Amino acid sequence: MAQSSTVLFAFASLFPLASFAQTPATSSLEDTLQLNEVVVRGYATNRRLLETPASIGLLTRRDLNQRFGTPTLVPALNTLPGVRADERSPGSYRLAIRGSAIRSPFGVRNVKTYWNEIPLTDAGGNTPLNALDVRSLGRVEVIKGPSGSLYGAGTGGTLLFSGLSVPAGQTRVELSALGGSYGLYGNGVSVQTGRNNSAISLNYNHLQSDGYRENSAVVRDNLSLTASFTVSPKRTISVLGLYSDLHYQTPGGLTAAQFQANPRAARPATPTLPGSVQQQAGIYQKIGFLGVSQEYRWNDRIQNTTVIYGSTTDFANPFISNYERRTDQGLGGRTVTQFRLPDGPLPATFTVGAEYLRNFTVDRNFGNRGGVADTIQTDEELIARQSTLFAQAELELPARFRLTAGISRNDSRYGFTRFPIRSAGSLPATLLNRQFQPVWLPRVALLRTFGPNISAFASISTGYSTPSSQEVRPSAGGFNATLNPERGTSYEIGLRGSALNSRFRFDLAAYELQLTETIVRRSDAAGAEYFVNAGRTSQQGIEGQLSYDFILPSNSSTPSFVSLLRLWHSLTLTNYRFRDYQQGTADLSNNRIPGVAPVTLVTGLDLETKPGLYAHVTYQFLNPFFLNDANTLSASPTRLLQATLGVRRSLGNAWTVDVYASGDNLLNQVYSLGYDLNAFGNRFYNAAPARNGLGGVRVSVKW
């Protein structure tokens, strides 16, 4: 009853605000830009999306912080075609870009991430996406497909993050609070200040929830600092600081019978293994990150950006069968230099650079006695290194053609040491090294514009993904020296543009990724995972993003109650199959890769009015997909309806108030948001919350 009252109060609060508000609050400019105006940073082009020969998805602050009420990246990422994010339990993220999350039982792997050129992905190939809070983000670009020619090893894609925009010559403070179903509560404070030679943004956000299932509570605190200082006309220094303190419980996967009997239950005990509640299964994760970058402009044609960073992670995971304690220190850097030659017979831009990442990890496994670590089982150290050299050229050719050609050299290696854990009869420390053969990853793309509003492109790119540190060192300990890197080639064509006075916009792409030595996950009876290579896979897909503006955002000066009315669709069609895949005596060639829906359709309606009222409705449909390599079991179709209603008003020239209410899973479907693929004992299911809601308020002042 208290949960419902919170939501009803937020809805009731929307309308009195309109009576005393003086002027409507306007949306940020980047949320209303048309396709032929949007500038993206992907592949270091800094060009309009229309002129970029790659599939790039863009999420603005409206997508990240307004369309959905729950402050998480998951629903926003899922609005992009070819992108699928899971949250099996609150705080446990998993992300797949044009591919299966089959090699990610938890965490984000095979995806590179950057925050303003500062690498967030460590040398072991892992990205702590759950260390970020969506409320401190202003923009996300998602490069889909292999991007190794500029961003190093990986066959999935690349994420480019940006923080909240800082108003020039102003200081802005925002306070926020939210509350909702299943004990959800959050608050935050954001401060941005801009001066002639500096821009500073400081954000603190808290979130907690009791969780829908047993043993699924989460508590998360995030602090982020971004600052930029113009120390001379040619030099700008920027700083990124992040700290995340996260604890979430892990309820564990259920069988189909357990899922149907009680989807809210945690994994029960068996005659041989205790259950999740008894073992207090969960994750304790503290991450600190500090990066510094310098942008130096020799002149209007040559500039360099160089970054260095350091990170530290304190990680603990009481699990069903053991208790893992891990500490990790990372460091690295990246330098990128651009040369622009605009006046030659073929105007060109050349980009050269290098990236180096290193991580040192101490990892110990203990027995787990009711959530308390006891007897040590393994004592290991792992050193991961990655280095990348890259170069890219962009040429403007006659007849409105643009050619992009790039290549990189990637070198990855691991050093693993296992120490004895008992004094009597123990073997000496064992040192193992795994150095993967350095590889060259080329990419070629050709784009042509057809007038000011339409472009088409074709590209061939190569990808290379070494096993991550969590794959060469599985959860039960040890070192897998036989696991090979994935290697793939992607062929892609795309068409994007706008028509009908920019009311109708479209972005279409078709691709095929041929992957060899595909890494897939296995699990033992205790649920501990390990990984094997699965031969060759063929991954074909068609992606489409369509939208139509019944009211153009640019017509805000016209006398109309509605300032934005947009209908949009995001469609993904896939045909992902194993090739030459033998599992024991079974030939699984031509089977579908599990975890990838053949059809995914996301449809939305966005409404904004000049008095400040706004509404967003989103519907997701996923076709059934297989849950194991043998294709013997499949998921049920997913039909998810979400909606947000709010009002945002300016009170005079300084204050802005935003009150909103949001509902999730409004059709009250029993479904699993994240599946444990190829799970031992068919424990595939992790139930998502039933119908739930929340209400929130944001109050800001500027001077």
C-alpha cells in the first residue's frame, strides 16, 4: 500500500505545479537536433552522423534520464537496434552489442568503453559498467561492430561516454529524490559551474532497493567529478574522477519449474549444495578511478589529446561454493594526434595514436561458510597487458564520396602465478605466461552523400578479442592456457537520412560477422563458470531505426501547445548460427546461438508540451530465443510496457522543478530479464520485477 501511495502522490503532484509555474523549462539543444545536425565522435571523425560511415547509436540526456524513471542504463541501451542489456539482479549488468552475451555470465566483456578518450575498460577486457550512475551522464555513443582499427581489441563494439553539459558563465545545482516499489529509494546532488577558463561538474548519487526476489537487495553510492581547465589558448587540461561503492545480492538462477512456482524465490538448496540465502551470495565492489587528459592544439590543423589514468578495485563475492576476494590495480594511457589537410586536391584528416593498459590482480578463493570466508583454496596473481598502435586516414573524394581507412596493431598477454596454500608437501609457486600473437586489424569504409539529407555507406572491418581475465581465470580458480582469441571479419552496408522536411528519419544497416574461435560459457554443478572455444559462427543481422515527428522540435516559436510529438521504432532481425561446432559427440553446426532474439522490436511515443508536461511510452517485444547451444529449450516471448509522465516548469529565471511518475512492466508479465545461458541443471531463469512504479522530483537552481 505504501508503494502505491508513493506513485499516486507523484502523479497527483504533477498538476498543481502547472498552476504556479511561470515559464516552461526548455529541453537541451542536443535532445532536439535533427539527423543532419547531430555531430558524433565515433572513429575520431567529429562529423555529422550523416557523414559518418559506421553504425552509431546515440543516447541523449532525454533518453538516459527522462524517458525511463528507474536510474539505470539498461532500458535506454535497449532502445538502440543491435544492443541488448540485461540486469539479472539489480546492479548485475550484462551487455551485448551485435552479439550474444554467451561469454558473459555476469559483467560486461568484449566491449571497449571510453569517457572523453579515457579508457574505462581494463587490460583484462572487463568494463565496470555498474560503477557508473546514469544520472551523471549526458550522452552515450554506441559504435556497433568491430572497431579495432582505432579502439583496439574487441568484436562487439565501443561505448563513448560524456558527462553532463556545463553551462557557460553559470552555476547550477540540482537536488533529486525518488521512491517506488520493492523498497526503491534514491537521491542525488549535482553541481555544475562554468567560468571563462574552466568547467566543473560534481555529482553524487545514491540508490537502494530491497529487490523483487529473495536475496536481491542493492545499495549503490556513486561520486563523479569532471573538470576542464583552459590553461592557455592552445592547452586544455581535463580531469575525471570516479568512486563507486556497490553491494548487491545475487539470488541465483532457477529451473523452469521453480520459476513457474515462485519467480520471487532465490536459488534453493540441494542435497549437495546450499542455497543463495544460506550462503549470503552477493557482490561487494568498490572502485576508484582517476584520469587526466591534455588537449594541445599546435594550430588549427594539428592537435593532440593524451590521457593517463589509474584505477583500483576491491571485490568480494560470496558464492554458493566458495568466497572470492580480489584486489586490482590498473593503469594506462592513450594518445591521439590529428592532422587536418583541408586545402589539398583531396581534403584529408589523418589520425595516429597508441594505447597501453596494464592490470595487476591478486585473487584468492576461500570456502564460504554462511557468507564468511574460511579455509583458503587458491592464492593467485594475474598481470594483464594490452598495447595498441593505430592509424587512420579520411579522404574527401570527388562526387561526394568519403573514404576512411584505418589499421591497428594489437598485442595482448597474461602472466599468471599460483602460490602454494599449505606448507606441508606443497609445490613451489607456478608461473605461466600466455602471449597472444600480435595482430593487425584493418578497416575500410566508403560513404556517399546524396544531397543534404541522405547518405549511404559500406564497410569491411576486422575484430579480435582475446579471452578476458575472468575467462582465462574462471571463478573456481586456475588458469586456462588453451583458450584462444576470437577473430572476425564484418561486412556492412547502411543507409540513413531524413525526408518530409526532416519529420521522417531513418537509419538502416545490414551486416554479417564471420567469427572464428567463438568463446562460449559452460558451468559446473555448483554454478561456477568456465569457457571453451566453439569453432566458427556466422552472425547476420538487419537493424532499423525509424522516427516521425508530428510536431517538429525546431518549431518551438510557433503558437502550439505541443512542442514535440514523436513516434519511433527500433527493429533488430538476427540470424546467428554456429558453424563447425562439435560438442562431445553432438554436432551442433547450424544451431542458433543462444541468447539472441531473432526479432526485437522497440516502439515508443514521446510527447512534450510548452507548458512543461511530458510523457514517454515504450513497448518492447522479443521473439523467443534458445537458452542453450543444443537448442532444446527456449525463452518465452517478452512483452514489456513502460511509461513515464511528468511536468517540468521554470519558476522565474532561476528555479526549475521536475516532478514525474513512471511505471515498469505495466502488462505485469512474468519474464526473465537476464538468462543464465547454458546453465548446469537448466537453471536459466532470473525473474524480473512484476508491475511496479516510482515517483521522483528534481529541483534545480542556477545563478
